[in-house]
Amino acid sequence: MSRNSGKLRVIIAGAGIAGLATAISLARVSTLPDLDIQLYEQASELLEIGASIALSPNGMRTLEKLGVTNALSDEVGFRGPSGIPQIFRHWKTDQVISVDTHTNVPDPRHHTTRFHRGHLHSALLEHVPRQSIHLGKKIINAEITDNGVSLHFEDGTKAYGDILIGADGIKSRVRQSFVPEYKLRFSGKIFMRSTFDASLVEDKIPDLPADSLHWWGPNDNFFASRLGKGQFTTVGAYSDPRTTDELEKSVDWDQKGDVQFLRERYKDWNPLIKALIEVTPYTNLYPNFAGDALPKWVFGSRVTLVGDAAHAHGGAFAAGGSLALDDALALGLAFKHVFQVSATNVLSLDRVKESLYLYTETRKPHTDKLLRIVHTQIGTKTSGFTTAEEEDAKLVARMKNRPDTEWLSEHDVEAALTATIKREESRASIEETVQLESKL
Ligand SMILES: Cc1cc2nc3c(=O)[nH]c(=O)nc-3n(C[C@H](O)[C@H](O)[C@H](O)COP(=O)(O)OP(=O)(O)OC[C@H]3O[C@@H](n4cnc5c(N)ncnc54)[C@H](O)[C@@H]3O)c2cc1C
């Protein structure tokens, strides 16, 4: 593997948010010449599927750094007019109990933005050559060979490359190929999501606030928001006592739900929520899974993971989209750094290994921290109170004492990579000094 021997073949598993952003980052940010980037996606068509997805300032800034400025327009995503990213309301009284605020986000285009996932995906897609995306390619397995990597597809075909990036989502086959014992766990919650034309709510629900709405109840929450391109979303949730195995066999991701069940579930909540569930035309079900932090993200010096494949955090704090974009940018920047400082122009396996090392040292501690918080929360019980007053007091306390998530939402991934580089340089210089002293 060297530039003398031609192009560096990068194969990317999955053409979701992380896969597309990685293709863009490697093509634009890494500054590596002679890249051949190919993406392999199980879907047979690239449709605008999914429901709502939020990007925090870190994700919005990263979109800009990747050159995906089309996604920053007011047309594609929705930003609340108050500039407050999250407003937390009481389920019964509708009273605002607490808010999250932006601390250092001077550009309003970087404020928390809510998209239909399909619109964000389409905005990224505009920057990836269509002929590099191979559809209908369901990955079964990934392998490292003596001089490269390979993906094996359900249709019996294979793809070969020098480097493999696993961007195939929470149920990643690439991750499973290298960490076969890895298990996802059902968090006990199923989300009921719907996106629909905002005309169903505009002028029909009096006093509907202009900002996104986040109500907390004793056990479950309810979320409603305008999205870009004239869409609106509602999101409810319920607890399901089934085990991970039972759930996997019975509820598919994006499966049609029963909107009457949603209405029944939220019938005692405040009148605004009742009006919103009345106009919600359908719900789809999204069972929530999460997994532990992986022991490592680099396999055989040629394979790494990005997005949900690398950190199965189950969508907590609505951070998944932004984390995936930051992973992609960090990977591109890591390659850029290693190849700019290397004395030779040769693309050796050692240089690749060094780039993947820098990438994981920058990203893994950050997402491991998130996973620790997620797993603590999954185990936390919110029921078992003796009186309604006690339950309400606990809820209000929980809302006021939410974990501070600014370290996530305003994370500067470029600065984090620079800090990793500095740390590595000072470690190397200490090692050099120790070696020198031992020779004296
Ligand atoms: C169809 C869909 C709808 C979603 N809707 C929402 C939503 O409404 N709200 C939200 O917050 N999050 C949603 N998500 C998840 C969200 O996009 C991710 O949590 C986040 O953006 C991180 O992106 P990712 O690229 O790592 O994962 P994903 O966005 O899940 O992308 C993974 C990609 O890999 C592909 N893939 C998976 N397995 C294989 C395989 N075996 N072979 C080939 N390709 C494979 C998938 O089809 C997908 O395109 C959705 C994901 C998908 C795939």
C-alpha cells in the first residue's frame, strides 16, 4: 500500500449519516490525493426515511467544516426563534421547569437544529458522487486479509479495499465481525415517532409555542417540534417489559405502530399534548437499544468504526447525528495531520495505523464518557413513589438537576484532535529523553 502503487482504496460500510459524512471528510478534509472511496449500502433505494433528528452546535459546525453548507439553511432545518435549544415543560401543568442554553454559539446557523432525517441525509448526499454508492449490498461479514480488507454481501459478491470504515449503524456487521461477542441491550423503551406536514398543526392548535417542546412526565416524555421543509414531528414513548431477545423477534425498527395507543397513553397529559396527539396521523415504532463501550475501535491497522457502529448509545441526548458527523471530521483531520507531517510521500500501513490511532484517541474517550452516563440512566428507576406529590416533587427535581450536556453539544472536535496530537508529541518526546538518558 503506497502512493507509488496507485490509489488508496477506502471501502465504507453503510451510506447513512456517518458513512456519507466520512466519504465527504476523506475526500475534502484529509487532503489525501489518489483516494478511491466506495460506499456499500443495504437499502435498494436512497429514500427520505426516518423521523426527526436533531443536530447540536457541534454537529452544525462540523457540517460547515465539511462544506455541507446546504444543510445550514433555514429551509432544510428548523431552529427555534428564542435560540433556546431545549425547553423542559411539566407534563400536566405545561409549566416551563428548566431550559438548556447555548454558551458559546455566536453564529445562529449553528444553534440546535431539527431536521427530518431524510432531509439531512439528502443534504449530505449532494456531496457524494452517486456512482460511488452501491445499493442493495447487505453486508454479512468483513475480513482482514494479508494485504487488505474485504466485505462479503448477502448476494454472494465481495468488495475489496486497503482500508475499511464501518459506518453500518447500531447493528453493525463490521463491528460484529471483529468483536463477535458484542451484544446490544434493549433499554426497555419504545419510541413512537411521526413526521407530517406542519399544516396539520399550524393555525389549528391555538397557542402552540414557536419553539420545540419537550415535556417530562413521571415515566415517559413527549416531544413536539417544527422541522425543516414545512414538516412537524411528535415523539412519545412507553416502557416494554420484554427482554432483548423477545423484543428483537417481535418489533422491527420503523415498524408501523397504532396511533390510538399513543392517544390512549397520553390522554391525561396537558391539553396542548392532547391536541397534538389528535392531529398526529400515524406512529412508527423505534425500540431503543444500547451497547457497552467497545474495548477498541481499530482492527488489524486497517479497519475502524464511525457513528452508531462505534458507540451504540441508543440516541441518548439526541446526540447520535452530531457524534457521527464529528467522528467523520476527526477521521479526515487525523489522516490530514499524519500525512502532512510525514517525511515521505509514501502511504504505508504504519501511517494509516497512526491516523486511525489519533482518530480513536480523540473520539473514543468522549463517546465512552457518554456511554457510561447512558448505562447509569438505563438502570435508574423512576417509579415506586407513595404519593402523587412525592412523585411530582421527584420529577421536578430530576428536571432541574439534569446532567449538564454542554460538553457534548458544544464539543469542539478539531480542538480535541489538536489536544490529542500535543499529548502524543509530548509523550514521544519524554520517551526519547528517557532513551537518551539511559544511553548516557
Ligand atoms: C432508516 C433510518 C432511519 C432513522 N431514523 C432516525 C430518526 O428518525 N431519528 C433519529 O434520531 N435517528 C434515526 N436514525 C438513526 C440515526 O441516523 C443515527 O443514530 C445517527 O445519525 C448516526 O448515524 P449512522 O450513520 O451511524 O447510523 P445510521 O444512520 O443508522 O446509518 C447506518 C447505515 O448503514 C446501513 N446498514 C446497516 N446495516 C447494514 C448492512 N448489514 N449492510 C449494508 N448497509 C447497512 C443502513 O441502512 C444505514 O444507511 C435512523 C437510521 C436509519 C438507518
